[in-house]
Amino acid sequence: MPRHPHPASTSQGLSDRVYSALAERARGRGAPVFPLHVGDTWLAPPDAARDEARDCAHRPRTWNYSPIQGEPVLLDAIRSRVRARHGAELDPECLQVMPGATTGLAVAVAALLEPGDELLLPSPFWPLIRGIARGRGCVPVEVPFFTRLGEAGFDPERALEAAVGPRTAAIYVNTPHNPTGRVLPPAALDAVARVARRHDLWVIADEAYEDLAYGEPPVPLWLRPDLAGRTVAMHTLSKSYALAGARIGYAHGPPPAMAAVRGVQAFDSYCAARPMQLAAARALAGGDAWQAEARRLYAAAGRAAAAAAGVAAPEAGTFLFLDVSGALRPGEGLDGFLERCLDAGVLVTPGPACGRDFATWVRLCFTAVPPADLDRALERLAPLLRP
């Protein structure tokens, strides 16, 4: 039977309002609103990454298609960066430039999972990954994880193992983590590795915040020998270099996976924008000092936000994840609390966007506005967080 009047079932539940249904109302509000609901930064990117005009004048065919795999200068910059940071050599054929990590993760899910397969999502999680799985026709399986680490009696391996079923095909792991700001401890990574090997699962490693750890940089998941051959790692310049609008990410993994990833990308988005790839190459080559200063500023913003909210400071990333159940008025749900935040001039992300078990939680991005504006936003938010 024709289904012409009806969208595909896989699109049901997907919405551009995943971060806040109140954003449209906020735009029509007369008074200023501090947008702490979407992960972004007030910083401009490194100066070297802002020379697109120079490329137009001196580099021929700047606005033509890029090679599907990526611009050679960017591929070289990525391999140099990985060599300098981790002492690892990436196989040139197993590296792929993506038009942003969001697209890259969607491409990876499409390349590695069949419709009907299950993707384990340790929760809470980055809000878009659940919809990416559903859009592929996969089943996202939520596993309460990050907010339970350290709880008496919580066994991360047992939690993951209990969620594995006959159609489980992959585990999505994001560390440093959005939204909790945690870095997974070695014991939790060991648990992931054992479950992945036991059930022969892919591991999709989301490294979006790899350069925003405020203590000792963690060893990346993809460098673990016990996960070799089954891990596809996704990186982005959006967070590490304030290039979210450039939409440049990159992935690497074992040869069979990356051949599939490249093939899917050819039919999904073809290539990343060439001028933005050139900017990204310069950021990777010359952005270390900028990045160190960004880490310092972000860490200070995270401490300020945590102090105002009465929670522990984040270990990494750009977010706090808060349980506001104690601040809800009698009979009030999370929607009512979010309305009160908007009335005070602050937008935050509802916790259920990060997992079904977080009906009384919110996510706050402490890098979305400059420090002075963050202070003003926290002054307005702090009274609402008190019972």
C-alpha cells in the first residue's frame, strides 16, 4: 500500500527542538535570555583558522568539491596531531574527514549497524545519538551508567552485560562525557572492553571532548589494545577549537569499517566543505596555545557554575548535569521548572533529552556565553535551584 501521505516511521520522535521546546518562545521575549541549553562557546576560534579569504585569493578552486576522504593538507594535519599527542600512527587509508561529528556518527551508525540492530547507550548521553540510532531503524538501549558510577553496589560490567541481547551490535561510549563532565575511570573502560569482546560488538568512541579534560589527559578508548579492530573513533574541531560552525570532524578505525564509512558518506554528504577543511588544518597545526587558554577559561567557568549549583566541579567538557528534583514545587514537573528558568532569563536542556531516566534533571552549558554573562545567568538560576 502506498505510504505517500505519511513520513517514514523512523522519523517519528525526531525533532529539531531536542535541546529545548522553549527556545522559540525565548526568541520572542523582550528581555535578554542566556542560552545555556546548547553546547557552544563564546570564544572565537584561533586566528589561523579564520583566513578563508586568503585561501580564496591564493588557492585555486577553493569552492569546488573536496576529495571524499578529505583534503590532503587536513589529513596530514590530523595524522601529525595524533602522532604528537598520542605517539600513534594512523593508517592514511583508515582516516576520513566528516562534515561534522554529528553527521560522522550518523554515517558510522549506518555503516556498522543494520536496521533492527541494538545500540547500547550508557546514559545519560549526548542528546542526538538516540535519534541517530532511531533514524537508522536501530533500537537504542539505554543503560543507566554515568550518574551511577561510584554508587555502592553498582557494577558497570554487569549493567552493560544485562542490556546485551541477540540483536546488540555496538556500544556508544563518550568520554570525556556530555552531559556529566566526567572522565570514565579505567575500571569502567575495562568493563566496556570486556563486554565488547565477549559479544563481538563494535565500539563507537565519541571523542568530542578529548582536548577538554581539566586534569591529566585520559588515554583514548581507541588506543586500547583490547579494543583494536572493533573501535571506530569520531573526533571534532567544534569543541576543541571553537569551530562548530565549520562542521569539520574526522573518524578512524579498522579497514573494513572505514571502507564502509567512506562508502556511506559518499552517498550521504559526499564531502566536507573545502574552505572549512583548510581552516581546520591550520587550527590543528597552530592552535595549541589557543586550546590551552580555552581549557583554562572553561575550567574556571565550570568551577563557577558548579559552585552556584552546589555540585562537584566537572572533570572535563562544557556541561553540568543537575538533578533538580529538590527544587521542584509541590505538584510541579520539569516543564514547570524550565518555564521558571525561562522567566528568569535562562535556557537549559531538559534531562530527558539525555535519557529516559532523567525526568528531573537538566543540562547546563557553562561555555555558551562569556564569563560576565555566565555570572549573571548563574545569579538568576541559583535561587531556582534551592528547595
